[in-house]
Amino acid sequence: MATKVKLRQKGISGNRQSLYLDFYPAIPHPETGEPTRREFLGYYILNKPKTAIDKQHNKETLQLGEQIRQKRENYINKPEIYTGYEQEQLKIKEKGEQNFVAYFKMLADKRKASNHDNWVSAFNYLEKFTKGHLKFSDLTEKFCNDFKEYLLKVKSNRSDKTTLSQNSVVSYFNKLKAALKQAYKDGYLQSDLNGKIETVKPAETRRNFLTMEELNKLVKTECQNPLMKRAAIFSALTGLRFSDIKNLVWGELEYIKGNGHFIKFKQQKTKGIEMMPISEQAYKLLGKPKEPTDKVFEGLEYSAYQNKHLYQWIGAAGITKDITFHCFRHTFATLQLSKGTDIYTVSKMLGHRELKTTQVYAKIIDQSKRKAANKIKLNF
């Protein structure tokens, strides 16, 4: 009895229909050997296509699905007409016909938190550049370099008056490289295209920081927002980011006799608990302990209005540098290095994944040493 193969659709998230093959009678699953009647193709069509691009996507995807159905039916009922090599080439060709842009979106959807947002931003520029469709078989070094040039010149989605920052270009292009690397592992690409293309070099960023003298001036200067002042000084003493300080709860603080105060962090990757020591001065800034779930800096917000108090406080201390809240984290790093703390320890306390991220601060210290060396001038 010949096996009949039908192309069918199944509703999935995002107002889409996933294409699959329906076999009757059931056939052995290629991996488990168990009888199966379904084979999902990894393609989808939109339920209600609105744009011409969406309609074209549906048309091409259905045509491809029908081609696969016909070939699969021929293979099942007449396997003798295909050699092993031809079967492998058939699979390669089918994967090459799939839409890389849709694959990129699938990878983006798997990401979480801020990394997800960054992937989605990269996807938006890729979708605009490709008009939503690009076959894996059309991925070339030229395409990648053309996309790189596009990112360097395109207007930002946030403002049509400015282009993307250099570091945004670096981030978005690196997402393309990551997708190419994964596509090669998944068998959609026959060569490691990621390894053949050069990344974009990040721009040198200026990292302002406060000296010990300036930090002491701020401690003695009143701020119209005392909560913001305490949080900023706490950042300079611990190296914590604004978001970490804002979300810090009393249950994450612990005191170990003989070792002092610690903040407990859960590592996202390993799910293990990490203890970060903080100084006695930093702990005293926190005030009277409350319930474990209560926020330590309750009411702390990041806004233009709150930042105005920050700038006024810095100005009142006689400091003319352009200082943002994040500069207090920079201050922690540079002061630690200048006081002799080794770069590996500073890197760990800042939570950097790679040591090269922390080495930026080491360069700042070297520049400060050079300026100090040039201050003593004699009249020969």
C-alpha cells in the first residue's frame, strides 16, 4: 500500500500556522524508529498577511512545502530512485531554501531580558535590509559585508536625525555573526561563514570617574534627593550598577562573623549563589534593616527629574566633570586599581564576564600616571 503524504497546517503562537507533513499510514521516525504520522518542516505562514512581503512569504513557503511533500512521497514510495548521496543533497537543498530572517527571529525569541531586546533590535534592521526574506543559500560574505555597511550608515529607528552609534553597530552585527555560527551548527550552512567575516571594531568610550578628593566633597555636600545621594555613594563603594541597587532587597544581605557584610547574588548561568563582600561604610549607608522582601533603596527611580538632582549635587560640590550615575561604578573600578587591587579581583567584583572589559580601567590608571609624571617640571 502506497503511503499518502499531505501538507497540513497547525496553529502556533504569533498568529501563525506551522507547516507539517501528514503520513498515512504512519512511517518509522528517522531517529527513534517509532511509528509517526507527522513531520514538522520548520516553516510557518501568517494567518492574515497584511503586507505584500507577508503575502509573498506565504506564497513561497507553501510552494516550498508542496515541493518537499512531493519529494518525500516519492522517496517513501520509490526509495530506489534516490542514492544516499542524492538523499543528503536533497536535505541540504531543502534547508538552503528556508528563510534565514525567520530563523534569526526564532533565535531572538529564545533570548531573555536585555539580551532579548538587543536581538530584537538587530532583527528589526535585518528585516528592513532584507525586506523580510533571505534564503540560507543566498547567505554570502558579500551579503554580510553589505549588511555591515548598511548598519554603519542607516538612520536609527529611534530618531531619523541620527545614525546608529558605533557600539550599537558592533552589537547588532555580532548578533548576525552569532546567528551564522548557530546556523552552521544546525546544518543550514555548509561552511562556517561566521569565521570568514570581520567584526566591527568598537569605538573608544570615555569613562569619567571621580577622584578620592572629589568623592569626599560629594559626601560632605547636601543633595535635594538624599536617597539618590546614598545610592550613588553606595555604587562608588561597591561597584554595583543602578539596576542592581534599585532591585536590592534586605534578604540579599548577610553578615558573617569575622568576615563582615556580604550581598548574595544568584548567577544566571550556573544558578549558584555568589557572595560579594561590601565594606562597613557601604553597609551603614543602607539604614535600618527591614523585611527580607523589602527593597533597601525603596523609591529609587531613574528619570530626567531625578537626574537633575544628581547634576545639581555634583555642581554644588564644585565638580565640573560630566558625571552620570554609572560613573560612580567607574569610580569604584579606577579607585580600586589605583589603590593596588589586582585587576582579576576588580573584574570579579564588577561581575565582568571577560577580563578585557576591566582592562579599560587599567588604561585609565596608566593615563593618570602619565599625567602625574608630567606635573613635576624643573627650569633647566
